[in-house]
Amino acid sequence: MTMTEPVIELSGVHRRFADGPAALRDVSMSVRAGEAVAILGPSGSGKSTMLNMIAGLDRPDSGTVTVAGVRVDTLGEAGAARYRRDKVGMIFQFFNLLDDLTVLDNVVLPAEMTGVGRAEARRRATGLLDVLGIARHARAYPGRLSGGERQRVAVARALMNRPPLLLADEPTGALDSESGAEVEALLRELHADGQSIVVVTHDESLAARCATRVVRIVDGRIASDTGVADAATPDGAGAVAR
Amino acid sequence: MSALGRVMRAGVRRRRVQTAVTGLAAMMAATASVLGGSLLVASNAPFDHAFAQQHGAHLAAQFDAAKATAEQLRATAHASGVSAAAGPYRTVTADPSGGPGLDLPAGMTMDPMKLVGRSDAGGPVDDVTLSAGHWVSGPGQVVVSADYSGPALGVGQRIDFPSASGGVTELMVVGVARSVSRTADGWVEPSDVSLLAAAKGADPGMQMLYRFASASTAAQLAADRDAVAAQAPAGSLSGTRSWLDVKNSSNSSTGLFVPFLTAFGLLGVLMSVLIVGNVVAGAVGSGTRRIGVLKALGFTPGQVVRAYMGQALIPAAAGTVLGALLGNLVAGQILSATEQVYGTTSLTVAPSVDVAVLVGTLLMVCVTALATALRAGRLRTVDALAVGRTPKAGRGRRAARITRALPLPRPVTLGLARPFARPARALAMVTAILFGAAAVTFAFGLGSSLQRIQDAKRTAADVTVLPSAPAQSGGPAARPGQVGGGAPGGSTPGGSTPGGASAGTGDSAAMARAIAAQPGTRAFFGSAQTQVTAAGTTGSVDVTAFVGDASWAGYQMVSGTWFHRPGEAVAPTPFLTATGTRVGDTVVVTDHGRAIPVKITGEVFVTGNQGMELLTDARTLASAEPNLKAQYFSVRLASGTDPSAYVRALDAALRPTGAVAQVGDGGGTSQLLILLDALTGLLTLMLVAVAGLGVLNAVVLDTRERVHDLGVVKALGLTPRQTVSMVLAQVVLVGVVGGAVGVPLGVALQRVVVPAMGDSAGLRLPSSVLDVYQAPALVLLGLGGLVIAVLGATGPAGWAARTRTAVALRTE
């Protein structure tokens, strides 16, 4: 995939939960391969809903969501599961590691579910843990690691199947400043290596440091879509909100 | 509403699944306990309870109508010791010939009926209980006894009584009733007794029924009988039957089933306690984090305990009441079947059972909820808040490492390791499945044993030849259906027996010649019936005397061997017990005044005449009964012979003798066996349902607790099918272990209960009756545990697969 091809394409996405106001209102947006996009917005603005749409965890009421050539909004449960395995890696604010598995077992899990051989999965996981600087914790359980280390494990797990897209939901939200800085640096390194990344956050500074593009969402609409240099400008160029 | 009330109400409303499971478990437990408790109560001295309920007669006295008037008999009610009396009732014993629609097999007739003229079922003594229809309200009607030994007679059936003059008196069955004192085979309008007295072979009389102040021993009853006899005209008392005789007779047959129903009753109650305890503990335990939140908000430990006891009690109380109602409804059916097994009447759910179940179940819920809530209430708030997010370190990790090394898909290995992370819950599941598997195994074994007992009542004969001559009233003891329980022509479904044979008429030799000459005959033997007395026994001993080699007949030996020569015999346990003999001993029997020593070579399993039987070669009795002839024949066919064609050809050859041939030994399937099979099936189904509910509850709790982790793995790409396989894999090991332990437990239960059933009837059972489990069957039964587990987990697995990933990820 080249830099010019869109890895994410949202078109007219609308989502409303029960009797509440619409979480997303007619959102259209595209992300090119290799971009690092930060989706910024206050609580309840719809940014996590947008991430869930891209991850195939939720489906829009109307509109289309295409990721890496896959129409995510039309997938059933099984199809969405396969899509998540192959196309996206996710990291969460609270890590979502399985506490009863070792670090290594957590990391190899996505590969094992796709049928990758055990030896190959372990080799790949060990390599990732090594690159991320947590290889020494491979046999430890997540409960014994610091927040930053746990998030690194989560990143390793997200990258295990070499997804074209990495999705991060408030990746530093539960971390102290030192650990947060470690994770930020890690995301920058990944992006520098060509990894497409979408980070959902309400942390302006994280967006500024990790993303090449910032999309602001307010009340379910894209309020601005700008390059990092313009991110502070709510009505910056690039927004495709309709 | 107070804060506590709001918390309680919200807990019940918002935790719908656990509320529903708690209510359902309490309901099932209450239903099972009502059934189990009722069976236990019904199995506790069933005769005594029925006797007390019906004001049974301590003494049923038969008087000669020609020697005493009704007035004179009424005066016997004032005899010394009499506390209550009923009668006199006019009686007549008559021979019914059959009736429209009564399809009696060839050679079969109905047993004589003792009919009593009673215009009222009730009274101070022998309060007869109707189980169908109504009491006689006019002439031409009869209420038949449910214990009548003849064919089953339902309401609407007509019965013909041929009269000596050639006419027929017809009675219509208007009701079916049971007298615990066995005072009659049927009850008619008093005016009908005179009519029936003209029937062929009729034997009229008068009946008085007495209760005495002291009648608990045979000696007391003898004194009571003498007092009555002294009050009545001399020589008018023609016969009596004491309640102790009836009780012994009843207990010898019903005793067989007491251990069976007691075992099922106990299983039901035990499982109920287990499931309710497990469900409530799980429901309260899973709310520990919420308890932490409440404590953080300022709730005292006492308030927390009250809130959670309330949350458990609200659905449990509703479930318990519903379950008790359901139990009473279902118990009606089961107790109705039990009535027939025990020969008792009006079995109902005792109020004490209902009260015990309601109080017991709620108490159980209270105690379990209290213990669990107290434990949670004592937790430090921060620890309670952390529960569910940080499981105890080390639990199940070794298992996880082991299972992940297995060459299985990862979702499966993840599931397999899960029980080790929650050992207490896994243990509760194992126990529930264990009980279910034990119940299924026990039921299978019991059914097989009962079937083999039934099979033991039939010979291995391919064809049986019976005389077609009708029975003679009060004739010889030629009742093949009851002889030794193993003779051919066993009891028909209705209980009627082949008629008495034309013994000693000379036809026997012609029958034997016809059978021997018939192509296809491989072997045959004849059977003759007679009665002897034996030292140490009261009453007569039935003897089946074989003409020819009967060793192939398939009689089941408990010990020793079949006899080989005249002078030897085999006998069942009650005979050996009564005569104080063992295999190898010689017992002296008296036949027609002649003492004959008989060597016992083996203990045989036969059940007729309450085990007072002897099976021997006809030549053993030759000195006393030189003309003893075979009354029926059992034939074994050469291989490849078509039995139907053989019977047709033999029938033609037998025509001059009047005998008829039939395929097999004529023994039908016992109604009691069908009843017990149905009872076993119903009780097993109930126990399996309770076991499945236990698994369902545990997996629901576990799945809901783990819903966040489930969201994580689904976010990583776990498909719905993989989710189902992961959740089902959680219970595989539990099911296998439960089955593996439950099956031996069920086998052990069968090995205890079935011999106990035999002991109750005074019988030792042959190993063939006990050894009913084959390896393939045991494996299948063991897999039954797995099936119970998978069935219980299927619902939660489906729920886990359907749960939206985003929702699961938001759940804590």
C-alpha cells in the first residue's frame, strides 16, 4: 500500500444509541496509508464511537466504513472478527490484557487465533517484545508490570498480526507522565516505520506529538481536520465533514 | 424508599439473569424436594400409613351364613377388646367367565372374585378408597379392587357370572377402589349378593371387620379372635385373616421398592441443597465489587449483608413458592404411580413436606446468602472494589500453561484452563454433574436389573404347550404363572393365569409324544405342580416337578448348581431361610403324608409364592405321587426352525389332546415394570435437569464475570463460533470429571439399592441381575456427564457469542 491509497474511508456515517442524541452525524473522512491521525474531542463527542466503527466493533445506522479495502459496515460477527484479526491492531486505555495469561501468551494470542503455528507465533512475539524493550517480562503476568510496560505489551499484541492499521483508544490515559512519554515515543517510532495509526484522545499534546493530522469531533460532527501544525485551528483545512 | 430498599430493588431488577437463575434454582430445588420428600414419606412404612388412614381391619372374619344371623354377628361387635366393627356384610365368591372386550388368551380364565355387599365405602373400619369412578349406587354395578389378581378391569367394563341354571349375571364396573385390608375383590349392592349366590360355583357367606384395642402381636390377635368366636354362634366362624398377615404379604412385595424410591428421594433432596447453595453463593459472591462500591459510599457491613440477603431472598422466595406448587402438581402423578407400586391409597403430599420444603429452601438461601455476604462485607473496601479485576495470583496459571501446550485450537485451550481459575465454582459444577451422572447411571442399572428380574420369570423356551381346559374353582395349585416365577406361561399383563391343567388325565403322555414327534423339536420338558410341607415352614410349599431335563430352561442360580438327579432340588432364598438349610443340606418334605428327603444343590432365583418354592425332578416325589404328570411343556427348537410355523404344525398334532402351543413362554411385560420404568425415567429427568441448571448457573456467573475479557478476545478477532467453543470447552473437563466420578457412584448405588430391594423381599439376587453394566455402556454413561455439562453451558455460550464486543469492552 502506498502513501496515497486510503486505508480508511468513512462516508456519511450516522450512529444513534437508543433515545440519546446522535453519537455520529453524517461523518465522512478518509485516512491514507502511513498517516498518523489523532481524533480529538471532549467526552461524549463521538470519537470512541468512530473508533469502534473503524474497528468493526460497532456498525453505523447509515453510511459506509471501508478499511483496507474491506466494507466493515456490512460484515457479520464472524466476518468482523476475521477483519479485526487481519486488518487492525487495537490498544486500549486500560490495556485489556488477560491477567491469567503471561505476557508472551497475551501477545501470541491474535496469531494463534488466525492459525499461525505456535513456533512462528512465539518467534514473532519474542521479536516484538524485544523491539519494545519488554522481552525480560515475557514469562511474567501482566499484574506485575507497570502501566507503561503493560501498554507496551498491548502494543506488541496489537502488532502481532502485522495489521495495516493500528487503532489506539486513549493509549496514555491511564499512565503516569513517564510511562505516557514512553508510549508516545513508541507510537512515533511505529509511524516512522510506516505504520498507519489512528489515535483517539482528548490530550492535545499527545495528538500534537504523535499525529501528523488531527481530526476534531464535536457533538458527533467533524469540526476540523488539519495537519499537526494547524491542529489548534478548529476550522483548519482538510475536514470533509458534511 | 430507604437507600437500602433502593439498592435491594435495583439489585434484583438490574441483575436480571442472576435473579432469574436464583429464582429458577430455588424453584427446581423446591420441586425436587417436594417430590423427593414425598417419596421418602410415602416409602416410610407405606402399609402402616395406609392402614391408619383407612382404619384398616385388624381382623377380617368370614362367617357361615347358614349358622349365624346378621343380628348375632352384629352382637360380636361387643366382644371383649373390640374397639370398632363394621358389618355384617353379605359376601359371595363367584367365578367370572369374562366379559365383552376382555381378551383372555387361550387357556386363560379369570380368577374367582370375592364380592362383598356394601352400600357405603366408608365406615368405622375398612374405609375403602376409590381411585376411579364412583361407589355402587344400584343393582348390576360393581366396584372392583385395584388388587384383584385377575385382568385389569376399568370403569365401564362388564363382567359375566354364569349361573348354575345356565343364565348369566352381568355386572358393570362403576369404580375401582383399594382396601388396605384386602377385604374383597369387588363390592356390590347388598341385594346383588343374593343374585350372585346362584352363580356357578358360588360360595356365600357373611363378613365382619374388627378393630381391637390391642392387636400388635399375633398372640393378641389370637386372643381377640377367640373373643369374637366366643361371642358368635358356635361353628359359624369359617375363617379369619389378620392385618399382620396382610401386612407381611404387602411388605414382601412393596418392600422391594422402598430402597429404590428412597434412593431417588434422597438424591432429589441432596441435589436441591447443593444447587441452591451453589446458586445463592455464586450470585452474592459475584456482587462483591458492588458491595465494595456500596461500602465506599458509606453502607455499613450490616446494611450490605441485609441488602444482599434481600436480593437473594426475593427471587428465591418467589421461586420456592412456585416450585412447591409445581412439586405438588407433579407429585400427584408420581404418587399416583407410587400408590400402585405400594398398593396403598390416597398418597398425597404431606403438609409437613410442603412446610419443610418452604422453610428449608428459604433457610438454605438465608444461610448461604448470609455466609457469602458476611464474607464480602468483611472485605476491605479497596479489596472488594478490586475483586473481578485482579484475580488471585497464581490461580489456574499452571493449568493455563499446560493446556496451551495441547495441540488444540487456542480458544479451546483457553476454555479448558478456565475451571482452574475458579476451583470452587468448578467443584460445584463437578458435584452437580456428578449427581446427574450418578442418577442416570443408577437409573440405567436399576432399569436393567428390573428387566433381568422380569426376564428371570420367563424360561428360555421357544414354544410352550398349555392345556386348554378351564380352571377349576379352588382347584389344584396348577398356576404356572406363579410357580417359581420361572415357569413358563408367566403372569399375563392382567395378572390372570392359565387355568388348572387336566393333570393326570393321560393327555400329558399324548402331548409329550406329539411334541417329540414334531420336526424341529430340539429338547423339551414338562412341568407338574404340587404342594408339600417342609420342616420349619408354616403353610405349604409349591413344588415345580420337572419331567425331563429342565437344566436349559434358564433359571438364574444365586449359588450352587442345578439338580442332576431325582432326590435333588433347587430352592430360592426364602425357602432356605425358612427351613434353615444351606446349599448341600438335605431337607425333608412331606407329600401326601410321606416324608421325602431332598438334597438342595443350589439356590435359585424365583419369586412366586413369596419364595416358598422347590424345583425338582418329578421322580423325586414318585413315592408319594406316582401319577404326577406334566401339566405343560416347554420346548426348545432346533436352530433354523420357524417358531410360528412350528406352533401351527404342533397345534394340529395336539388337537386330539385339547392342548395349545404358543410361541415363547407367554409371559408378558409386567405392568409394575412399566410403571417403575416410567417412574425411573421421570425421576432421572428431574435430577438431570437440576444438574444441568447447576452447570447453567455456574457458567452464566463465570461468563458474565468474564464478559470484559470476552470483549478483549473478541476485539482481538475471536469469532462467534470460537467464542462458543471456548465457553463450551470450559465445561468439558468438568463434565468428564463429573461423569467419571458420577458413573462409579451410580454403579455403587445400584449395587447397594438393588440387593437391598432383594433383601426387603427376602431374596438374594443372582449376579446376572446385579452385573448389568458393560464397558461400552459405562463409557456412554460417563459421556452423559459431558452431555449434561454441554447442555448447561450452551445457553451462556450463545449469549457470549452474541454479546457485542464494544458493550463487552465497556463492561467491568
